[in-house]
Amino acid sequence: MGLGVSSWSSVAGRRSSGDYFYLFFPHPKPHTPLPQNPTSHTPLPQNPTPHTQPPTPHTPLTPSFYFLREIMTISQPDLEPTWMTIIRLLRWDKPAGRLILMVPALWAVFLAADGVPPLPLIGVIILGTLATSAAGCVVNDLWDRDIDPQVDRTRNRPLAARALSIKVGLIIALIAFFCAAILALYLNFLSFCLCVAAVPLIICYPLAKRFFPVPQLVLSLAWGFAVLICWSAVTGSLNSNTFILWGAVIFWTLAFDTIYALSDREDDLKVGINSSAIFFGKYAPEAVGVFFAITVGLLAWEGQKMQLSASFWLGLGLAAIAWLRQYQLLRQSDLPKPVYGQMFGQNVWVGFILLAAMIGGSYF
């Protein structure tokens, strides 16, 4: 069987003379036409000479070419090209979610290396976080393909909207995991083992919504593995500083993902799935405030233990102010749903401010 958004028969049925695919893979030459004069009695050659080639029947495209054709072309002008649908499935059209996983990984790399990690390792970490987050997004959408259509924010996701088949989703997830595994081979043995240990959490997080009251905690633990993996990739071991930073990332993730869950709270209640926004109810803003406060406390402890310079404390102060303003905004009633997404995106910038502060505090 081949791959495709629809069955091969439906793909073949959409062929047209203007299909862009055949710019790259043209049809075989057409048959030599038969005589058009019906009164002609000129007999057709029965035994072609050795130098005459018989007409070649039309050879259908193989399934692999059908999949390539689906990615490269738009059969109908009003349809989204499949390659763009795959980009949306991987969430590469929404970089905030990819960057917010990359940030704690880079925190760990630069702190463990005293501000000067090897450049090849930085490249591996960046590509690894992109591959891992892509795999996690596809796995999440596979589990939630029947739930997402009932939630306003997620109803147009490719698998929920049936723009891609389950088979294509599974293969893309496997490719993303394979790419992450290849990159993990560059790391040391401890880091590789931690990568393997993180996979069950990545796969099971979507299921946690169905039976665990605070599924964001499962996501936070998975997010925290970025710290453990990257720290050990630099030093070959884990120490108390590693786990302090790990704890800070867990509480920071609980905070920003609870904010994100607030936009879906009404839909999640209708569908019957869990979230930290539902669990904390009217006290969700206070819970987010506590999570931010613990994050600041743990990062301050990290800075004190590692004797980071004034640059770090300046960045931590700016982050604390940003988080305080978010807490104050959350306490307002009837916030529009887009505000929660904007606050989530602001946390990406806060994370990069802290990254710059950690680099400066370690190096100078």
C-alpha cells in the first residue's frame, strides 16, 4: 500500500492535463493514432519490423509517486497543498510552541557549559527539539483526532479535519521520532538513555487528559527532560544544579500551559476531558501566580548556587515583572480567548530573556 491523503483511486481520478506534477514526471508518449479515414482499406501492419516499436500501454504511477505527487501539487485550486498540511500537522507554522521547548534545553546547555557550549552540540539540541516537538504534536493529534473537532481552537487541525489520513500521520510521527533518535546518537550514553526515557511521557501525555486531573503535570515532566538530557550532554552527569533547573522548568511549564488551557476550558468541559484550568477552577489565576513565584524562587536559587553575575539577576527581575503582569491580567474576568494565546507567546520571549541573562551571568 502507498501513502496519501486519500485513496489512490481518488488521487488518480483527479488527474488533469494541467496538473503540475507532470512537469516533472511526464506521461509516456501517446500511441500512434490509427487512420482516421473510415473508408480506407489500407491494412494495418500485423507483424512490425524489428525496428518498429509496438505502442506502449499507459503505465500507472506507483503508489510512492502518488504520495510525491500529493505533496508537490494542488489538484484543485481551492485545496491546500499537502506539504502545507503536513507543516500544520508538525506545528511549524506556529513557532511559539517549538521555541518554548527549545528554551529550557538551551538554558541547560549554556549553564552546564558555563556559557560556552560546543557549537555542534547547540545545533544538535536545536534540531533535536524541533524533531521531538514535531513528533509530540503528531502523536497528540492522532490520539485526539475525534476530540479536536469538538474544540474551537483545534477543529481545523489536519487529522481532526480529515485532511490527512491516520496512516500518513503515523508515518510522519515515525519519521520525526527517527530523526530525533539519529540526533540522540550524537549524545553520550546517559543523555541517550534519558531521551529514551522521555518517549513514554511524550506518547502518553494526550491520554492523561482522559484520566488524570492535571495532565499539564505530565507535559511538564516531559518538558523537564529537555533539561536533564541537555545538561548531561555537556557534563556527562547530573547534579543538584540540574534538578533545581529541572524543577524551575516544571513549574514554569505548569504556569504557561495552564494559561493556554484556559482558552479551551468551556470546550473541555463539554467534551469531558481534564485540564489544570478545570482542576483549579476559579482559582486558576492564583495557581498560575504560585507556579510563577516558585519558578522565580528556583531560578534565584540556581543563580546563587552557580554564582551567576549581575546580568542573570537583571534578566530574572525582568522575567518576574512580566510574570507578575500576566498574573494580574488573569485576575480580570471575561478575558477574550485570544489573550491566553498571546500570553503563552509572551512566555517564549521571557524564556529568551532568561537565556540571554544566563549566558551573560555565566560568561561575564
